[in-house]
Amino acid sequence: MNLDERALMSMIQNVDRPKPLMIGRLCIDPPLALAPMAGICDRHFRLLVRRVGGVGLVSMEFISSEAITRGVRPELDKLAFSDEERPLAIQIYGRDAQRMADCAAIVDELGADVCDINMGCPANKVLKGCAGASLMGDLDRARRIIEACRRQLTIPLTVKFRLGLGRGAQPVNYLELGKICEDLGVDAVTLHGRTAKQMYTGRADWEQSRWLKQSLRIPVIGNGDVASPHDAVRMLQQTGCDGVMIGRGVLADPWIFRRTASLLAGSPPDPPTLGERLDLIRTHFRWIVREYDQRTALHKLRTFTGKYTRGLPNGRRLRHQIGTLDRADQFLPALERHFDELQRLGQELSAEAGA
Ligand SMILES: Cc1cc2nc3c(=O)[nH]c(=O)nc-3n(C[C@H](O)[C@H](O)[C@H](O)COP(=O)(O)O)c2cc1C
């Protein structure tokens, strides 16, 4: 048994089975959530992650309250979801309390399981509109938005934020915002352990998640830099958080929730087989080609090929080759050829090993 295997076995033996995450009356079990990711968490990706298994809550990419309340078609289309995805959170963002409340009422009426407010997005476009993380620099406005949404909602309300803006008079104020959320009847909060100024640089500071958890009575979901099942278990252990939210780690490994749930249940977090990998890519790519226009489909296929083939033997060669394709229907055959080659290579290697 090598060192990694020994460490893994000891983690499996010592892992505490976590309690389900309660968001209001909603029970999230296992306490693992798919992070909202713009351009990624459309209904196909959410369904895919749900079908792989192990995820407790999936989240929609953020939805503009401004666009929804003005009836902008492409934004309204994003709100579609199926029962198979449940439990599902719809995340909304905006700066105007009335529009946010109207949008929350729509989310409620649509029958989502959770309404989440984005107070953490550091993108310039969103910050300039005084939404997302910029609300951490204007806690009065944040308070008005939360109050207005709470009044409209019959479903649980959550708020997702960062450590703070990372500049100005109060660069870090997540404890204050967390307390505001609790006092206003928010059912749970998610903390991404970076400031807005950091964007995605540096490391997420899990220690701050531990402090937030210690200072609040409502559940706290930890987020940031969970890239493996072991990371997820470590985050639960180190922070005492009630749940873990994973974003980029799911792109690199769509099986991360199933594997983490397995580790939490005391079993090894087995990786997928080559066949499972291909099946998942095949399903996803067929959905993309069927649903989107050529330009959007190409963009999505390139994004996901880049993520799904990371770590595969000869993955770089494949990504280079895929970069030259200019029609969406060429992607799947190219990937299938690559997987056939890998399968052959694997068989030859095991034949050689057995000889
Ligand atoms: C491509 C991309 C899109 C994102 N879009 C959103 C979003 O719509 N709403 C949000 O609250 N956070 C968004 N995030 C942030 C993630 O939800 C998460 O907080 C962040 O990636 C840290 O978690 P991770 O290290 O597990 O990826 C996005 C992140 C990425 C990489």
C-alpha cells in the first residue's frame, strides 16, 4: 500500500458521517451542492450532474432580476427546469429591491426549492450595476433586498457571498452580512472564502468559513477550492460547516459528488471507467447539439471538451485537434475516435502485463 492509499484508507475509516443539511424545512442529503456557474449550469449540465448522483442540491446559473422583470426572452428561457433536477436552487441578482422581490415571487411561483441571492459575483459588468459583490459595500441596500425578497417567498431563501470587497473602509465584512442574513430570516448562507478583489486568485480561506459557522445559528455552506472528495471531507472537518458547495471541481470531475458521497459513507471514492466518461460526454454533447444554435453549441462544446479531457492520456493532442473543428457535429466522432484509441491502448497494455 503506498502513502496515498494509506492516507485514503485512514480518511475513510475516520470520516464522520455528516448530518443532512437543513435549509428551512428542506432536507439536503448528502450535504453537497453544485455551485451556480454562469454559462455552465444550464438545465443540461444540472441534469447530468444529478444523474451521475451524489449531489444534494443543484443550482441554476445566476439570473438577472432586471432582465426577468422586463421580460427579456433569453433570460426567461434559462428558468426552465425539470423535476428530475430537484432539489434545485434558482439564484437571482440585481440592485433594485423591488425588482429583486418581483423576481423572487416569480422564482417562488415556478416552484423552485430554494431562492438564492447572489452577493458575491465579482464580474465588472455586475459590480458596475451595483449588484453581486458590490452589495457587500452597501449593506443597507443588501438588507433592503433581502427583506423585500423574504416577504415574497414561501420557499427557503439563501444568500451567497464572499469575504468582502477586499478594498475600501471595510475590505472584509462577511460576519456582518452573515448576521444581517440571520436576523432577516435567511435560511442558510454560502461563503466563498475569497474577497471580490481576489476574483479567483490565491487560495480560498477556509478558516473564515469556520468563523462564520461559529458566529451564526443558521446553516453555513463552505465554498472555494474543493477539487476532490478528500478536499470536501477536509472542508467539513476543518470548518464545521453544514454543507459543501463545489464549482470548478465538478467541471474537471463530473463524478466528484458521487465520489464524495461514497467517501462520506465510508467507501472508496472510485473514479469513473473510461466507458462511463464517454457515455457522459456523449449524452451531454448530443443535448448541446440538439438544443443550441451552431455558434452557442460550438462555444459550449469547446468549453466542456477542455474540461472533460483534462487528465486523459493524450488529452492535449485531442484538445488541439478539437480546436480546429468548425462544426458542432464533428465533435462527437472526434471524441469517440480518441476514446476507441485509449481503449485499445489499455487493452494492449493489460495484454502485455498479463503476457
Ligand atoms: C465559470 C464560472 C461561473 C460562475 N458563475 C457564478 C454565478 O452565476 N453565481 C455565483 O454565485 N457564483 C458564480 N461563480 C462562482 C462559483 O459559484 C464559486 O463560488 C467559485 O467558483 C468558487 O468555488 P470553486 O472553487 O468550487 O469553483 C462562477 C464561477 C465560475 C468558475
